[in-house]
Amino acid sequence: MPLIVVFHFTDAGRLPKLSEEERRSIRAKFLEVLKEYPDVTFYGTWVDGEGRGICLWEAPSAEVVKEVVAKVLGTPPTDPVVEVKKIF
């Protein structure tokens, strides 16, 4: 299964600072939507202090990840969503 990286590095794509409650709420929404996608795994989100970062997924394609994100957040990711593969 391909690894998919969602980038958050442009001003429009950066992640806002969220409270712990907001993060739990969003995670709960993702977990609920992911029940419809048994072949998709969301590994998490990593960000720096400026909101730049990545989300790491295992999914059939980048399009499936965009679909999941749109269902949860109301819009697909702003920044690139790319399929990557390990080379060494």
C-alpha cells in the first residue's frame, strides 16, 4: 500500500494552532470517517511552531486521502498530496 504525504507549508495550507479539545474533536471526526475506508491508515500529523508540517497516510492513492480530508474538514488539502515510496 502506498504511503501518502499531505504537505502543509504555504500560508493557505499551514495548520492553525488548535487547543487540545479541538485536536481531539478533529481526530474523532477522522476516525469516524475512516470507518468507511478500511484500507486507509492515518499515522498522524507533524508540525513546527509555524504550522508547517506533514500528515502521513497509507492509502490506495493520493485521491483517496484528499477525499477523506474533504469529508472531515469540508475541503481537500490546499498544499500538495503526494504518493511516496521508500528507495532505500
